[in-house]
Amino acid sequence: MLKLLKEMDSRLSRLSVQLDNERGSSKAVSTLIDDLRDIRTVIKRRIGKIASVTTSDVDELERIINDAREAAAAIRGFSKGDPVFLTLESISSDKVGLLNLIAGLKIGLSLVTPDDVISATPGQKTAAFQFKVLDGILTVVDQPLYAAERERDRAVAALNDVIEYGDYVNEELSKTNASPRLRYEFQNLQGKLLAHNNIVQVGQSANRCTVSVDAHSEELSAPISGILISHLRTVFDALSQFEQWRAYCEDAALANLDVKSVRALSEAVKSLGSQFKNEPAVDKSVLGALDAVDRWVSEEAKPDNRDVLSLARTLENIWSAVTKALLLAGKMAAKESTKAAMVCVITALLVAGANGMIPAIAKVPGAGWIEPVYNFFKLQSK
């Protein structure tokens, strides 16, 4: 509980600093800064008397945080690109996970219920892979490309231009003596573009192409090299027309996981792959997803932040899918075989999470929920 309170105080401190830089923007912003200061005062009081924290203390903290979130949501007058808007948005939408940390405090006091855990567990996020439990089996599902109405025409047109040019690129590449690996990467990229089922996988495939072009640059003629580089630049320009991709790249930049954290995630993926290999409740597509995200970070000495986020988000999405499936199955008239299968998957996740996976995932923006949920299942397993 002490760790959760200190983390809450740290996050509020960072938010206060961001807002304080914009204090002159609005009287409402100044009032919100004062509210955050009051919350920190309450938290510090609880830290100083950690042994005597009660249910009412946690309820009070939850109430004043909710009040601050509502105040933040009510503030208007900033464009979405303004730093102050982004800070207010992070408070009002709870991306910093304050209420998830409250859920952790409740777990520490043994007050949390399965309904609380379901509420604290978000839906799956844009990532290289998303999952679903179908008929008691965990499997990978598509994430169709989505463009907001205001950007749809421009985004779709840009994507169609890239696809059309991609056919030409692959045709020209086939006439050269380029390595099979390089040709494969560009064919794979074209396939991802044509499928329209996962914008992150398109971006990851374009990353692989970039790495491959760099690795084979000495073997390529200047004209072919120019065509490939130009195509990749156009691909990323087209991706940037989609809000999904922009948000994903922003989160990747903010994640900033260190080498130790990436190693912990990679080891967790290997552990899950080993445990899932002969598990009937896990579809082979899940094993393929785990292998892919691990390979992306292991191919380079310093992996791209987007590769690292793919690794972390894939694990986070598995946790989200399985948590909801298991706890909802407990509330509904689900087959006992389905419940037993998901218990096996959760057990595997707990084993994989024992060596640093959970703290590493929690460093990703919006993933603060995972620690209290992990602790809930850990307590249930004892």
C-alpha cells in the first residue's frame, strides 16, 4: 500500500508541474492545481500513518480524485494540441491510472470484489495484437483500420496511393538480385496494407523493411534504393493520417522502457510461449503473436520504441482479455470447462509475471491498472 500511495503522489506531482507551467491560461486551471495539491496533502497524511489506513480513508481519497477528474473534464477553451489540454485530458480520462491505484489500495485492504476488478480492467488497446476468448479458447482477433470521420477521405486516399505504388515497388524489386529477405519484407508489407486489418502491424512491417533496407544497402543499386526509401517514407506519411497510429506512436515515445524492463517482458513472453505450447485453451495464433513481438525487439541491439510498445501492449491485451473472460464467466452460466481453461491461462500469466513483467508493463501509458489486477489474482491463488 505504501508503494501505491507513493506512486499516486509521484504522478500527481508530475501533473501539477505540467499544469503549473500553464497557470496563466485559465483561472479554472489554477483552481485545479490547488485541488491536486489538496489531494497530495491527503496522500502524504496517509503515507505518514500507513499502518492505520482504513476503508473510509480510501473512500475519501477516491471521492476527491473523482472530484478533480470531473473538474478537469469541465475545463474548455484549449485546442487538442495544447500541452495544457493534453494534461487535463490525462486527468479527466484517468490515463494516469489514479483510480486503478485506488483499486490496488482496496485490494491491500481486502475490500475489492470481482466486479471492482472488471471495472478497473480497461478494454484492449491499439496494438500489434488483440485477443478474444471464443468458446473457451484464447485467440488473436483483427483490429480493422479506423479513421475518424474528419480525416477518413484523406486517410483512405493516402492508403490507396501507397498500395498502388507498393505493387510497382514489389514488381521492380523482383527484377533485381536483392536478397530473399528484403523481397519478403516488402511483400509482407504490401500484404498488411491490402488486408486493412491492423494499422500497427502495417507500421511494424514498415519498420522491418527499413531495417532490411539499411542492412542490404550496399547490395542495392542507387535507383532501387531510392524507390524503396521513397516508398517507406510514403507509407509512414499515410499512416500518420490515422489517429490510431499517431496515438500509438505518442505512447511509444512516452513508454521509454529501459533495457532491464524490455528483458523482463521478453522473458515473460518466452515463459508464456512455453506454457501455452500444449495448452488446449490457447490457439496457435497466440503463440505466433508472442513469437512475433519477441522477435521484433530481439532483432536489434537497440529496438525501436514502437517495437517495445508492441511487446508490452500485447502482454497487456492478453491480461485484459483473460481477466474479463474469467471474471465474467464466474458471474454468468458459463461452462465449467471454459472457467477451468481461463484459470489455467491466468495461472500461466501469474508465473510469467513473477519476474518483473508486471512493473515493466505498468510503465506504459495507461497500464497502471495491471498491478492491482495482478495482485488480486495472486491473492486468489493462495
